[in-house]
Amino acid sequence: MGMWASLDAMWEMSAEKRIFGAVLLFSWTVYLWETFLARRQRRIYKTTTHVPLELGQIMDSETFEKSRLYQLDKSTFSFWSGLYSEVEGTLILLFGGIPYLWRLSGRFCGYAGFGPEYEITQSLVFLLLATLFSALTGLPWSLYNTFVIEEKHGFNQQTLGFFMKDAIKKFIVTQCILLPVSSLLLYIIKIGGDYFFIYAWLFTLVVSLALVTIYADYIAPLFDKFTPLPEGRLKQEIEVMAKSIDFPLTKVYVVQGSKRSSHSNAYFYGFFKNKRIVLFDTLLEEYSVLNKDIQEESGMEPCNDGEGDCEEIKAKNKKQGCKNEEVLAVLGHELGHWKLGHTVKNIIISQMNSFLCFFLFAVLIGRKELFVAFGFYDSQPTLIGLLIIFQFIFSPYNEVLSFCLTVLSRRFEFQADAFAKKLGKAKDLYSALIKLNKDNLGFPVSDWLFSMWHYSHPPLLERLQALKNSKQD
């Protein structure tokens, strides 16, 4: 009886209160679900203290213990930061933080001589204040993650000065992109008439394609140093492999990721006949600055391949990265995503979702109760409508979509691995995955439910098993 009475009471509330209550209820439901999953995975970290038999051939006990402790620390940090984020968001909603910030931005505009009719100007001030608040409240967590957790486990390469300079630069660059794009989007919605959602969608499509095109050439170099991969065997073999699958490669870059972190990565970008490949120096055994630092600290001279004890010296000084053959295997996997059309498929899915969201936004934007539910009684600003509908009203849909995309991503990863196998890279990809897992201290044991919900890449053992048969052929 008590439960039904509560439900009856809820439905007797005004529409505005029901909307507000449903948003908070769903937010905390998702949080509790995520906490439940994280607890299951954290139990794995705590109880799996010895290398399982199936991992005995690919992982030593020292690395296993390091990865276990690293992931346990990350999980604990994620719990507390997630709890803070949820409490902060709830308090902002309960105490009217969004309408307060909107009124504050209006006062700032008034000081500059802009009245309420300058809604777009007020919206930009609101965005600036909101992103500034988010950056400041998130800064302590970012500092702790970088200088405590990442530092403790040997990944952080930044100084505090570099970190702060980087954070300020990121904030400025973000504003330089966010504010002009937002102002144009709001203007298009204002003047677009009944079909504004089509024009808004087309605008965001053009902006997203433009950002993808210019990011690595003009934005990323503001933060990291990009240099062409030197002439040599690796570059030649990359070009040969790209040509063999008709990948229109124009340039290969090495990015100095080691000045920020010892985590490794590789990616490609560009459209049509202008593709570029970017390799993190931490991925390359021959080019990693961190490996050179280890060798210098050991007091050993670089060896030549002709020396009898060269391999022994390399083994002692080796910190991370992959051999050339393994780098090629990793790139074979990445190029598989391109050849199999995964990149195009992801763009199509993203744009279909974007169009649907703008269409539903057009349907809902006129509903005054949505604004009243969040404390906007006398006005219905377009930016606030975007925030309410996209962030809060679409939350259930976004959760379902995110899970479906995670499942699809795992499928794509298996397909890209299979493509690398067809290129004859199974053995090298097998060893590269093991090395990358070791370098990044990935924990190879996972709870099935946590893995299913969160992992966009299949667990290491599943990928290795899929490669194993081909490797042995």
C-alpha cells in the first residue's frame, strides 16, 4: 500500500514537479547502477591477487600486481569523484544553480549595456561562467589524478607548471571554439523557422567535420609537438602496408606524448585522399624518450645490433613500446577500421542520432513546463532549452545509446583484429597487445557485467584467444 500511495502522490504533483523528480530519480538510478558495477569490478581487483593459470604465459606476477594496484587506485578515485559529481549536480538542481547562473550572466550583460533582448550574448556569458565553474571544481580532482595516482604508478611526466599552463591553454582554446559555434547555432535556431532543426543539424555536421579535419593540424600542435616520422625501415613498411590496402596515406607523424604521460596510442585522421597517421612516441620502442632516459640513467652506452650482448642490454633498459613489426601490426588493426568502413559507419550513426535529437528538441522546445521545472518561470532561453532537453530529458535515451555503441565498438574491434590477421600480422599483434597491456598496466581480469557495460574494447584474453588460432597456423 505504501508504494502505491507514493506513486499516487507523485502523479498528483504538477507536471513540472514530476519532470524535475523524474530527472533526479533517473540520475541517481544511473549513479547507483554504475556504483554497483564498479563494486563488482573492485572486488575482482581485491581478490584476484595471483596470476590466473590462463595468463601464466603472457604476464609475470610483478606486472600483474602492479596493474592490480593501479586499477584498484583508479577505481577508488572514480568512486569518490563520481559521488562528488552526482552530489554537486543534485545540489545545483535543488538550489536553482542553473537559473541563478542565467540571472548572473544577465547582470554582467547589463553592466556592459546589453539588455534582456540580447539573449545570444547572455547565453555566451552563461556558457563562459558554466565552463569556468566546471573547470575550477574539476581542477582538484584532475590534480589528484595526475600527481597522486598517475605519479604513484609511474605514468605522469608533467610538472605542476606544465599542468597548469596546459589547463589554461585548453580552457582558452575551448572557449575560442565553443563560443562562436554556440552563437551561430543559437542564431540558426532563432531564424530557422519551422524547419530550424534541419539547419541546426546541418550546421553541427559541418562543424564536426571541420574540427576533425583541422584538429591534428592546427589544434593538437598547440599542446604537443608533432614531427614527421624519420626516413627509415619503419616508415617504408608503413607506406607499403598502406599502399597494399589503398589507404591514401600522405604523412606519418610522431607526437611527443611522453612529456605528458607514458601511456601510448596511435590514430589516423583526415578525409578523402588526405590521410595522416599519428604515432605516440611512447608506442615506439626505438623513438621513446622514456627508453632513452632509462638507458642514460643506467650508465650504459647505446649498443649496435652487431654486438653479441645487444639484446641483453636492450632487455635491461627496455621500459616500454613495441618493435617495428608490432607497431605495424597495431597500425594494421587501425587501418582495418578504415578499410572495413567503421569510421564512416560511426559518423553515420552519430549524425542520425544528432538529427533525431534536434528533431525531438524542435518538438519539445515549446513546452513551458520543461523550463518551469528547472526554475525558469518568466523566460524560455534557447540555450537553456538545449541544456534541459539534451542533458536531462534525453538521459535515458543516451544511456541506452551509449550501451549499444559500446557493444558495436567491441564488434568493430574484433573485426579490425581479424583484418590485421589477414595482413599476416596475427603473431605481431598478439605480442603487441600483451606489451601495450603491460605498458599501460591494464588488468586482464574483469567482471563480466562490468566489462559488458563499459568496455568499448574486448578484454585482453578474448582478443588474444581470437588471434591465437591464426597465430599458431
